Amino acid sequence: MFSDYSMGELGAIFAMQGFAGLILFSVFVLMALGLAIIFGQMGVINMAHGEFMILGAYVTYLTSNVFADFLPALFSIYFFVAMILAFIASGLLGMFVEWAMIRHLYKRPLDTLLATWGLSLILQQVYRSVFGAREVGVTIPDWIMGSLPMTDMIEIPINGIFVMVLAVSISIALYILMYKSGWGRQVRAINQNRIMADAVGINTAWTDRMTFGIGCGVAGVAGSAFTMIGSTGPTAGQLYIVDTFLVVVFGGAGSLLGTIASAFSISQAQSILEFFLSGSMAKVLTLLTVVGILMLRPQGLFALKLRK
């Protein structure tokens, strides 16, 4: 596999694929962080998480068109507005879904799996009816285009750097929100003992709704980032949902640090293997490795320690 390349070429390949893996890592992190909040803190298996991501991508697409048609002078900053709108749109839809459906299914993980799977199919059809079956592309501002030459053989795309900075920023913001704020303490208290949290005056219903909304809102921001590296279609979210669940389970449900470490490991493995093997074989080898590790450590890389 490596014998056809010189050491210099292998170094350049690993560097380029490693950076491509970092871009994939950024999307995985943004998707998995929202899912880790919902699955790890609430025990809800949200199979429609990919559709919340695509909602954010479509909001970004609409925002770019509005700025291009009516505010061309401000087009260079539209992406920041689109991310905020994507977070709000996906978050509000998530809160509505929690109120209308999820709150009736707590402590019933298989029921939430089936219900959210049905929701994902409904949302896909809604997107198909509104935006059409064909994939759409977003016009990226000029300042995000291009690449930075590192060596004669290695170039780093600027949009990849932007996506990574975005992923790191949101990871830090979520860490502060979950572990340094009063709301985060309430979420963790409910996760450890819902009955006692309710007894001491925590509004568990509202906290659940906000938690689900924030998790879906982060998926919407992931959709905005996704528009920089791929086209948007009604079923594009399903391409990432399995990998996202794999990231969350491998990292340890409820652990933000584990989610980030898991996303980095899986994205780097897939990116490097895809260069030398087919994409499907790279996924198979990555999956087999993760399954083997989970057999030895079923709680994931970083398990939360809770009092029983």
C-alpha cells in the first residue's frame, strides 16, 4: 500500500489527508456535541439529528440568496448571520419536537428511536417538497475561498481553517455552558436524579426542552459548516447520522471531552484510509476497530462517574 510512494510523497499525503480529516473532524464534532447533549444527558436516541443539521444548511442557503439579491454589499458577512439563524431555526424546531413528541417518550429509548426515525422521514419529504429533490450549493464569500500554501506539495484550504475555528469555539462555549453555568448544573442534576431535582425546585420540563433545543441548534450550526464542504440535499443528513452516533458512543455518552477525542480518532482514521483504500473499506475497517475497542471498554473512552 505504501511501497508505490516515496517518503516525501507519503509525508505530503499524510499531511494533506490529516488536514482533510480535521475538516471532517470539525463537522463530526459539531454534529456529535449536539447529539451528546441529547443522548448523553437526556437518554433520547434522536435519529432525526441529521435533518436538524440539514435545516441549518438550508437556512444558510436561503440567507446567502437573500444577501446576494438584496444586500450584495454585505454579502461577505452573510455567513455569520446564517449561523445565528441556523441555530435559532433548528433550536426552535427542536423545542417544538420535544414539546409535541419527545416529552411523552422519556425512559422509552426504543420508542424515541422509532418516533424520531419517522420524524426524519417526514422532514426529508418536507425539504424535498420545499427545496426540490436536487442538491443545492451555497456561494461562499471570497475571503473564505482559496488556500494557504505550506510547502510545494501541501496546501491548506481557508474554509477548512474557518470550520475548525468554528468547531473549537462552539466546543469551548458548550463546555462553559454545561460545566460552568447554573443551567449546566441543573442539566447534570436532572441526569443524575430527576425526582430529587424536581423536588428541590428545578423546572425539569423546561430544562429538558432547552437542552433538546440547544442540541438541535448546534446541529443547525453544523449544517452551516457543512455547506462549505458539500452540497445540501434532503437526505444529506443521513450520511452523517451513523458516524455521529458512533462518535458519541465511542467517546462515552454524556462526555464532551470523550466526544471530541472520539471524533478526532474516527475522522483521522477514515480520511487517511480513504486515500489508500475505497471509501466503503475505510469505513468498514474504522467500524471494526471501534467495535473491537468497545468490546474491551463498553463504557466508551471517557465514562462519566456517577453515584449509584
